[in-house]
Amino acid sequence: MTTCERCKTTTALKRCSRCKSASYCSKECQTADWKTHKRNCEQLSGSDASIPPAQNRGSQGDGKDSGLTPAAASVPISIPKSLAENTIDSEAVWGVKLLPGRYPFDPKRFISWQFNKDHEIFKRGELCPFTALYKIPIIIFSPRIHLGVHDPSDMEDNQPAVYLRIEPHDGFAPMHWQMDYPGSCYAVRRDGQPLTTEVLETMYEFHGSLLNSDYFEYPNFRNEPFPYQITPTVYHKFSDKYWKKERNRGRELASRGDGR
């Protein structure tokens, strides 16, 4: 019988998204057990176990082999025309479509996208609160999560989307982002300014650098305050360093990668 690795309950279990071997009943149990579980997670999954699985993507499904949330397992919902087609009106807002895919990240998975004012992202999208700390507030939207759209061809991991949706206090995404593959996602700036693929890539890499460090261990495992606060200055310094490295690798930058 499968039980929660931490509290041993047998109800409401969700599997570790990376190794698919460990199960947990809640984010709290998953967080508390991470220091123990990460010793086996990398070996079983072949991925970087320095990043907790809820930060990498989150747990899959409801503990059953189907891997579907109740909404996704019901009658399929048709995809709204505004999601299926990128038909543009005169007041469209520039943003990004995040194609799903597993690690390692490929910048080509970020596609410039224009959103009409009636797009579902403005009705059902969620603020990514960590991005607000450095003054580039992002709204993110997943048809699978927010509309219950069941598209078998779009049931894939989307690590960048989950990284963007982390909470400022612990670095974990909310549970509804952890229960299933989010598939294709969409992102816009809450302030209505254009969001470029380079800026969103910078934000994703910035979050990843913090998740891959001990930054979130201070309040969650050491009972100490954060070593420093997240500010626009901290983000811009990271951006300058990141794109200097990318230019040295031969990449050309079509626009500023820091959102300034």
C-alpha cells in the first residue's frame, strides 16, 4: 500500500514529479521530507535533485496511474477560439506562449504571442507573486489548470511555468500547479507592457538560480531570515550576468532581457 513518505497517511496522495517513486499528501509533507528524499531522487530520475520537485514541476495526478486531476478526467472541454488561434485585434497585448517540455530548457519553447482583451488569461490567469518583488508582475495561465481543458496531445511538463509561479515565502508552487502536467501556458505583464521572450527567459533563469541555491532554506529549514531581499536591483544584476554569458556563447539579443 502506498503511503505518504512523511506522515504515512494513505489518502490524497500525489507522486513526486521527478522520480515518480515517492508520494506525499501535502506540500507541507513534501517540503519537510525534501532533505531526505533528494538523496534518492536524482539517482532514480537522472535529473538535478538540488531543486525540490514541487519547484521543478510538482506532483503528478491523484496517486493513480491515469495522472489526471478530476477536472481533466471528465468530459473534454473544447479549447476557446482565442487559445486555438492567435487572431489579433487593434488593442492586443504582447506576451509569451510557453510550450511544454522536459529539462533541459530550450529558448525556442518561448514564443512571442499577442493576446486580445477578451483572452482567458485576463479573466482566469494568476499573478506570479515572486515576480512582483522585482517589479515585473506576471500573470500566467494554463488552459489545463484554469479551464479543465483535456487535450491528450498537451499533457506535458512545463517547468518554466511552475518556476514562475513559486511563492515568495518557500519557493514552492501552489498545489493546483503540482497535481498535473500544466501543458502549454501563457504569460503577460499585469501592467500591460509588452513581455518579450528574452525577459521571460531571464525571469525563469533567475528563479531557477535561487531554487538551485540555499536561498529558500533559510526560513524553511534553518529558521533564519532570508540572506537578502529580492529587489529590482538584484534581478537586474542577475540579468546582466546571464546575458553576458549567453552572448559569449554566441546568442544574439533581440531586445533588452531584463524588462527595463
